[in-house]
Amino acid sequence: MKKAVQTVPKITLRQLAVFVSIYQTGSTSRASEALHLSQSAVSSALTELESRLQMPLFERVGRRLNQHPNAHPIYIQAQSILGQSLTLENYHKSQVGQIHIGASTTIGNYVLPPLLAKLYEALPDADIDMYIANTQEVVAEIEQLNIDIALVEGMPRPVDMKVIEQRKWRTDTLMIFAKRDSKWLKNVASYNDANHCYELSIEQLSTLPLLVREAGSGTRQIIDEQLLQHLPNAEVIMAIQQSEAIKYMVSADIGLGCLSQHVIEAELATGKLVQVQVAGIDLSRTWWLVWHKARHQSPIWQTFIDVITEV
């Protein structure tokens, strides 16, 4: 007589949803509140998932749950599965759907708005969610599958390159700039009337105070790699998180700034700020399109790609 083969229950979406909620909230009690389930049901679902996976996801220390090293890769996969199941469930309700777009600050504030307007023209009922932060923070959100797709200024440097797709999108140029008639340029720079800019040597620039973006931003990455490496003794007096703040501080003549041409084009046009050209310095850079390989590419996802890649 053949021995009956015991069937093992399969992983359920409920178990994955419970695990993701515990991972995000840090406790079964908070997860039970978020999911409107009893705490015993939440604990049971977690235990069942760990049994099915044959690995611990959390270490129990008294009444606390500490994440096991296994938890993060399972969390990434669970997020992807739940996201795709939600897309499938809601597909019949709306073929337009929702898209979570990320952008680093310069792109998000100065370049993306007209592109979103085109997306709304193509899909008037689109449900668009935006996340704007520096490049490092945006790429981290892509890795966590919290964002569908992102446009970033710096070279993406994800923790795991195997799960991230990246494609060159556009080119941009950073500009060094100052207040017109700045006190810092009076005795060191010459003004080029034909090009409407001041001209400096690398040595002259190294003696002047610089205001730059914070570490982790795409703009700062280029400044570090293509400017400051030529200025080992440069006086960086302040690292600032917002480009607008840098513009206002330069306008107050606190020092010179270095930002994307898109950020200062209005002030350059009015003459409030003026470009400072430095011989031998190239501050061009590539902007990148980034997404997670596991992310479901919905119809609105493809429409957004079409909008931003139009010539």
C-alpha cells in the first residue's frame, strides 16, 4: 500500500501581505491594525509563511521582532508579487491605471512638469503619484519597489545592480554662476561681453567660496567627479539640499554656485545671475531612466516612456 503523500499548503497573497506589513511597521500589532486583522491571525500567517519557505524571516527577542537577513530579499519579491496581483485585480476597473514616478530634484522641479502635462493629455484619467528627492534616495525607492520608474541626474548606484535597469535619457550641463557684479569676481575674473559670462582659471576658482548640493545628489556627484577633483584646495563653504536655496544665497553674494542650466536659466535671462566659465572644466552629464526589473510594466508605464523619449 502506497504511503499517502502529504500536501504542503502553497504560499498565499495574504501571507505575503502580512509579511510586508510586518516588515514595514516593525511589529505584528501595528500590522494587525494596518490590515484590520487580529494579532493572532497576523502571527499565524507569518508562521505559516516561514514554514512554507523553510527559513526564518524575523528573530523573536522577547516581544520584539528583529529582521532576519532573509527578510529583505523576500520583501523585495513579495512587493513585486503583490504589486502585480493588484495590477491584475484592478485592470478591469481602469485600463489607465496608476503610476508612481520618481525624479531627482532638478528633473522633478524643472524638467518633468511639462512632460507630465503631455502624459495627462494622452491619458486624462491617469492616476500619477510623484516622489522627488536626491538621486541616491530615489534609486533606493526603486530598489524597494515603491516607485515604478524614475528619472535621475547622477549615475545610478544601486545596492544590487542585477535587479535595476538603467537607460541613458538626456544630457545636461552644469554651470558655475555668480551674482552679477559679485564682489568675489571683481579682482580675479574678466568679463567676456560676447559670451555674456565671466572667465576664470582653475587656480582662480579654487580661491573663491563655493555653494554646492549635498552628498547623494546627482549634481553633487558631477561636481565631485568633474570639478572638485581639479580643485583640491577649493573652499566649499556649504553643502545645501535645495537648489533654490543655492540660487538665493548666490544672489545674496555669499559665494559662487554650481547647478544645472535648467535651474538658473530664468535668472541668466534677466541678468540677475551670470555664468562663470572655467577653462579646462567640462561639466556635462547624462540623465538616466531607471526601473526595477521585477516591476510590472503597465500600459501607462509604456505611455510615459513614449512621452519622455519623444524627440
